[in-house]
Amino acid sequence: MCAQRLAWAITGSGHYLRESLAILQTLQDVDIYLSRAAAEIIRQYGFQAQLDATGHKVYQDKTASSVPVERFYEGVYHTLVISPATSNTIAKMAYGFSDSLVTNLFAQAGKTRVDSIVFACDTAPELESEAPRDHMVKVFPRQIDLENVSRLKLFADTAVVENMTDLQSAIMQRLVSLHDLSLHAGVQVTNHLID
Ligand SMILES: Cc1cc2nc3c(=O)[nH]c(=O)nc-3n(C[C@H](O)[C@H](O)[C@H](O)COP(=O)(O)O)c2cc1C
């Protein structure tokens, strides 16, 4: 279990992109996956240096079949984090689409019973959101956007978090529980050897 990694997908959202990149800098054993829109938005916001500073390998959405998702079937990942997740990606995931790298990661994580943690941009009917060039804008997510987030909350093995503090603690809880599991497995092996 210890050798497994965390997959972190970023979609084309300016909302909490800066903060997601900051959390990524604090984590180890992570692979980053970018949607096509995320690759553009990161350039638009001037966050390439922050992405590079994470030190993680970055996979881009370049293939029709989302080739890198085969890594879920090789047992490479213990957890998928999607943050920030756009209204677009949330809508597709909530209705079972897997026609892009990030929606495919979510689908294949589900099909291999790997836990997902999702921070959806549309958390409330009214939000303050970061726009390019360091200014804030008001955003009013539509009813359909909020409904899609609620629908995603019903998915198995999926935690939908509302803010960055909850995202950070959900990731930490997951890492601690995996660590405890591997310790427990180690103790069982040791007991078996003693027996
Ligand atoms: C500057 C900029 C900021 C954006 N921020 C958001 C955002 O915060 N939330 C969102 O849902 N979409 C946002 N979008 C729109 C998405 O990038 C767009 O819907 C895209 O198709 C999403 O693709 P993806 O879900 O595959 O990443 C933004 C677009 C631009 C140009």
C-alpha cells in the first residue's frame, strides 16, 4: 500500500486553483493530471511556476482514449483528488460520462474501487472567485450546477468537499488511514512469522 501514489486532477477553473497548487506543494508521491482547459487556465493565470514548484510529474490530456488511466488497473493509485473541479467536469461525472482525461480518471477510479475526493467549484448560489490578473469576480452558480454537485455526493467511494480546509483534512485522513492499514498488515505478517 505504501508504494501506491495519489493522482490529482486539475480542471479549467480559476476558482481555488492557486490554493490547490499550494496544497499540492505539501504532498509527496503524487501525479498531476490536467484537463485541456486546465493547461490553458494555468498559463492564463501565470501559475506555471507554481505547478513546476510542486515537483510532481504532470500528465496532459492528449489522447482520445485517455491512455494514462490504465494506471488505475495497474494498482498505481490509492486515491484520486479532483480540485478544483469545474461545473463542466462535475456535470459529466455526475451523469457517468468519461470522454476526457479527468472524467475518465473519475470513472476508472470508481470502476477499480479507488476512493475519490472532489472539490467542486460550485459550492453555493453566490461565490467570490479569482479571475486572471489578481482580481476577484462574483459568480452565481445555476440551479443545475448545484444539483449536479448534490448528485455527485451520492456516488460510492466519493467524498465531495466544500472548501480547502475540508479538502486538506480529507486528504490527510485518507493518508493516515492508508498508513495505519499498511502498519496493520505489517503487524499481521510479523505475527504470522512468530506463529
Ligand atoms: C479565466 C477562466 C476562468 C474559469 N474559471 C472557471 C471556474 O472557476 N469554474 C468553472 O466551472 N469554469 C471555469 N471556467 C470555464 C472552464 O474552463 C470551461 O468550462 C472548460 O470547458 C472546462 O473544461 P474541463 O472541465 O474539461 O476542465 C473558466 C474559464 C476561463 C477562461
